[in-house]
Amino acid sequence: MKGTNLGEFEELVLLTVAALLREAYSVAICDELASHTGRAVKLGVVHAVLNRLEEKGLVTSELGEATKARGGKRKRFYELTMSGKAALINARAMRDQLWAKIPSLAWKNG
């Protein structure tokens, strides 16, 4: 397994996979990310990140059934692994610790 450090976009994709549960496939992930971030998300970039996350052991994937609506093509569905869940928990804990270190005075207009 490669390193589990997450880049910002990797973390967003991983969070989206977790949120979509059994409906986490590339197009749905793109749509969800675009909806929540307000920025355009390219399918090719999401595919590259999903491949990288799978190489790191943070997600697994499997092909769904072929459908007529997709011309017989099958969707690839992604799911978080235990390592993926741990990576998200660790990323959140690290962020929470850093946020807690910011003195409240730092936020006041001065």
C-alpha cells in the first residue's frame, strides 16, 4: 500500500465516495463534487484520483451490472476501505487540532 497522505482533492473525492455509499460511481461523484464545491469537476481528473486512491488501498471498486440505458456498459462502483475510513478520520482530527490552536483573537477585526 502506498502512502495514505491525502491531497485536498483526494480528500474531497474520498468524502464523496463515503457520502454516496453504494451509488459512488465516477459520474455521480463528479456531480456531487460540483454541487458542493461550486466548481467544474472533470471526469478524467476524478478517474485519476479514484485510481490513485485504489492504489493507496483507500477504496475498492467493482463493476455493476450492464444496463440497456448505458448501451450494455457497466458502471464501476467505489467503496471506502477500512484504511480509507481511517485516513478520513485522521485528516479530520488533524484539521480539528489545527483549528483549535487558532486563538479566538485571530478572528477579530482589528
